[in-house]
Amino acid sequence: MLGWVGLAVLSQTTWVASLPRPISNCYAFDNSSRIVDFSSWFGYLFEYDLKQGSDLAIRFCKDVETRSQTGYVDFGQFDKFNYFVARSGQSDFVQEFYNGDLMGCEKSYDKMGRTAKVNIICGSCMNGQCQGRPGCICNVSYESNCRVIVDLAIPCDKTGPKVFQGFTVGFHPRSWELVYNGLTQFGFEKPNHDFSFPTGQTQVVLFMTAVASLSSLIQKPSLQVFPNKGLEVKLSGSAASGKPPTTLSPSMLIVDWRCEVSRNTPYEVNITIPVEGYEPIEFMLTKLCDYEQDQGGGATRGWAIFGVLSCIFFVSSTIFCCGGFIYKTKVERQHGIDALPGMTILSACLETISGAGHGYSRPEDHNSAFASEASWERPTGSSQSTARRPTERKYGSI
């Protein structure tokens, strides 16, 4: 029994192989799109003696400043969106620090105050000089009083997997809650029951974007469900059919799921998006099933049947009316509304409801009306009212 439990746990954990976002913003991609995580260096202090009564200090991925008896001068803070990038040449990576002190530097670098540029060398200093272990500041130079350039040597961590940069997945066309820049975001890299979708939400729409020049590398997504019975899941939409997404035209991945068996703990749905030449994109969704849901589509099928029957009735009625109108016009020589099918029955009903004497004469009664035209000219009103034929038929007024 323990063996089966261990096998189940192992199978549950091995197929979740997503590329999670590092635990901090202190990471970069090398020139081959492989991720290099510097989180272990986050906040590490490097100091360099400027021999001018002050020291330059770098708190890795945090800030750069000079320290002296007169106080600290800030040369910028690390921004998670700016700028930790790979560089070819003498340095392997470059960090930019902006928004330092403004005193005397109000107009420098687009009003961002003092700034710093840190060239990171993976290994040892080029000049062989080093101060401090592990890692050291090799050299410090000033472009001006408002900008400092620092060469920093550290032992770089081993590179990670190849990441498909620029790829995003979110709940809106311009969001990236699930995947950002090819990395699965917190809460979706593993089963997280705090973000489970409720039972009543039977559909989730996801939007995917990618760089247009590389979007053709994205393949059709697939899914796995744990446990594999009790939750019916289907993928549809333009992304499921293989349409390449772009930043201007995102593709949609529609997740339709239905609870067949209720469960105390949420179901786990792992969605995998293969990318040719890169590590696959994977993220996890969890679904609550507090109760069983009926087979979906019953109401839709009912409306579809109603629509088909209505269409058949409309076409049949049109054919019947047209055929009856042509028959009465050509064969029975009737014209106008008298040639419409069912007009005789309708006229009888209206005559019964409205009563005689309040309608208009039928066409065949026109001759009798012209024959009594002489009686209309007689001055006596009593004879005019009694001259009307008792057998004259009338249509009731509508």
C-alpha cells in the first residue's frame, strides 16, 4: 500500500517541470537565452576604497553608493525591469542603477539624478587586482560627478535551461498573470489551492502572446489532470488549433472543464505548451468540485432544436402561402387580399366578432351596390335603410 502511495506522489511531482520564475528579480539571460540566477548574491555587500576619504559600496541587485564621514551619496537603485542584460566583450553582464541623489545632478540623464553602471565579469578581474572575497570590485571610474562606472568580478552561477523570452500567458490580451517572459509566475508553477477556480466557473479563457518572428516555434498545447478521473477538461480556441500568437494578435486558449465527481481537494490541471528549440512552457491550474455537474450543452442543444424547427416552420409557411396565392390568382381568378390563403376563414371570424353592417362589401357584391345607386339619390331616408339586401355579406372591420 505504501508503495502505491509513493508511486502516486512521485507521478504527481515528476510531470510538473515548469520553468518557475526565480525567487528574486536578481536574474538575467545570457546571449543564448539561458537563465542565470543571481538570487544567492542578492544584497551582498562589495566595498572599494577610493583613497579619497570615502568608499564605494555595492549592495548587489539593490543599490550603489559612496560612503564617507560626511554621509552617503546614492548613485541609484536596482530596478527589477531595468537593466540586467547580457553583454559581449570584457564583461558578461551589465546592471544599471538609476534615480540616485539629485543634488547637483538635477538635469543629468533625463532628470534621473545620479546613476551607476556595473559591469559584471564572471571570474576574476582583468588586471589581477581584487579586494574582498568572494568576488571583488576591480575598478571604479567616473564619467562625471553624476555617473559612476564599476567593474565587478564574481563567480557566476551555472546557467539554467533555455527560456523562450517574450512569451506571455494571461487572463487578458495584455496581461501576464501566468507566464511572463517565458517564465511561469508565482502561484502557477506548482499546485496552489489558494488560487483554485470555483465549481460554477465552467470555462477559463487564456491569452497568449509572443514575438512575431519566433511565434511559429510554438506548438499545440496539451494537458494532464490529477487525479485523471472525475474532471472532464477540453482545450479549444485558436491556440489549441495551432495558430501562432503575436503581440498585436494574441491567440486564445479556452479551457472547458466539468466536474463529474465531487472532491474535497481541488483537481490539478497541468497545461504544457511545447516550443521548438526551447524548454516547454508549463503552468498549473486548480479546479474546485464541490458538487457534480450535469452533462454540459443540454440547454444549448434545446435552443438549437427549437431554432431548426422554427426555421422549418417558417420555410413551410412561406411555401404554403406563395403556392396558395398563385393557385387562387390563376385558377380561382381572385385578386388582392382575397387571394391570400385563409382569408375566407379570417373574414368569417371578423364578421362574427364585429357584426354585420360595419365592414366593407365583398367584390362580388359591387354590382348590387351599383344597382342600388338610384336609391341613394332618393330624399327619403327610411327607404334607403330598408333597401339593403338581407343576403349581402360583409367583412368585419379590423
